[in-house]
Amino acid sequence: MIKSLRPFLFAILFLALQNVNAQNWCNSTRYDQEVFSTVQITSDVTYGANIDNGGNNLVLTMDIYEPSGDTASIRPLIVWAHGGSFLGGTKNDADVTSLCNHFAKRGYVCVSINYRLGITLPPSQTTATQAVYRAVQDMKAAIRYFRQDATTTNTYKIDPSTIFAAGSSAGAFTALHLAYLNEPSELPAVIDTTIMGGMEGTSGNPGYASTVNAVVNLCGALGDKTWVIPGDVPLCSMHGTNDQIVPYATATLYLLNIFPIMQVDGSYSINDYATGIGVPNVMFTYYGQDHVPYASSLAYMDTTVRFVSNFLYSYLGCTPSDPNPLPNTFGPLSANTITSSQAIQIYPQPATNEISITANGETIQSIQLFDVVGKLLLEKNINASEEKIDISSFKKGCYFVSVLTENGRLSTKLIKD
């Protein structure tokens, strides 16, 4: 019933991707674990320049993270983009610098880029879309920088055929749109390429490819999930069900939690759609969590690093030594919106023998309970605004409740005493 959204091993998911690279990446624990103790950082490397939202020429810089003392002659590259709603943030943000350090210690070359920021206020769908477009053009220039380096001085010893785009929040928007908004026919009408430049942009390093081999999406969204088409590159997503900044599924995006911008497809909806059309992807849901929980929690950062690491290691054609954490997103493929947590109340929390579920002004259509690995334990079809569920037979521990109404679906954590 829930098909491919059941948790499954990375090795099974990526059977079709085995041996996609000529390199043998699997002959040591490198890329699977942190095998280097320190990281060498080259700061403020210029990779290009372009006109920003204010009409000024902005020099684009990045920090490059390499494992200290590394003797490998060729290495995969991860290009990271920071968050900040396209209004703020820098390459020095704590979450992206932590991610760069973790993955450089695993043997990757990692890059944290600055990109053009700025949305004209009051914001609109047009100005927000243009901000994403500028960021994508800049990320493409950074990718081209390394392909150019690989064919000239080879300073950074990267494999030009193994490059990953990754980002947090707004940076994840950037990575997603770089990979999947890749056809002229998909380009939104609000983008004037005469003024802003073509899809490759003019931020630097022309003449080299800006394509990537896979995408890491941490709490991001796409303007339209149908930009993902069969044959597109694989995707790894992680997102919180109670994200108040970027919708977990399909909903209106608000800038600064004030200005409605447009409807976007969050990670859940992208995962759902990509799975349905056969694009390899995995998703981990931070149940009950708000935006970028790894930015303020070492435990969530550890989970994030291990999940992304396993995805990339599997892409390289290798089998992770520890497959956990497994993909854990669940739900019927028809669920494409998430109702706000204020609209549905589930109490008491924690619960002992019974939970009450109330939908204010909505009709509950169905209720599902899952264990921590996504196994369906209970399902009830409902046609009422409230319902009581007997959980007395359940063991103590953590469960997840999924409530479907006519307006969408809410998934939240339940603790059983």
C-alpha cells in the first residue's frame, strides 16, 4: 500500500547506480567514515563575479575544505550553499561549515560558496524567483571553476565526473533548481534571460559543464516538482514535518513568515513525485521538527551527516558499513499537502492508554500509526472532526501519527508511556 516509501537499504535502492563511476571508491573506509583528523581550509577563493540585485558588481568567493595530508590523486567534490532566505547568510554559517568539515574528514573535497543575495521588498513571486535564479547561476560558476581546474592546474585534484550539489534551506533551493530546472521550456516566465543572462549565467568560468551527479537537499523546495523528469540525477532529501520556514510538502512559501510568495513543493512532495516516476531518491523526515534542526543540535547534525554520507557512498557504488539511519518517510502517494500543526490537535502527549485527535473545522478522513521504522501498525477510516484511538496494547516508546483531512496531511511524533 505504501509502496516504495517503506524504509529499505541504500544498497538496494542504488543497484541501478552500481559501477557508474570508473574509480574504485570502495577499497577503504574513506568516504564511508571520517578517516582524516584535520581539514585544510583555503579561504576566500574567487570563483567569479556578477551583477547583484542592487546593480553592483559582486565578486563571488568560496572556502575550499580538503582533508589534511591527503595523497589521493582524484576525489569527489561537494559544492555546498548556505541558507538565509536569499536575504542573508554567508559561506561561514555554522551549519554549512560543520557539514564541510565532516565530509572533508571523510575524504571529499568540499566547498562553501557565497552567492548573490537580495530580494526587492516588498517581495513577490517574481523577485523571489529571480533571487533563486541568480543563486543557481553562481553555483554553476563554482562548479565550472573546478572542472576548469581539473583540466588545467589540477590544484584541487577533484574528479570532474563526480560532483554533487548540496545546500541547506535557501542553499537547498539553489541545488535543487540547478539540477532540475534544467530545460529552457521549464524556465518561469518571470525570468528575462536578456537582462539576467541565460540558464548557465555569466558568473564566471565559461566553456565548462555545470552539471552535477546528484543532489543533497536539506530543508529545501522546488518551484514545481514536475521539473524532475525520468532520467534526472538522484536526490537525497531531509526535512522536518513542522518546518515553519520552508513547507515540508506542497504549500505557500512565506518570506520572513510574513509575505506570501508562491506555492512550492517541499521535500515530501518531491520525494513522492520522484519515486512515482522512477528517479532514484531517498528521504529522511525529522519528525516533529522545525526548520534545519541540525543547525542547533549535535544529535541532528550527526544523523544528517550519516544519512547524507550513506547516500553519497551508495552513489559511488559502495555499501555503507552502517546503513542507519534508514529512509523513514511514509504516507500514501496522494498526500501532497501538510496541514499546519495548529489545525489538528493530538493529546495527551505523552499518552498512556488513549489519544484524542481533533481537527478544528476540518473532517478527518483517515488516521494511521507507524513505528519508528515506518511499519504501519494501525489504520482507521474516519468521517468526523474528532476521534479517539486506543493505544493501550502498544509498548512504551516513540510512534508517529499521520492524520489525513480534506486539506492535507499532518505527521507528528507520539510518545507512549
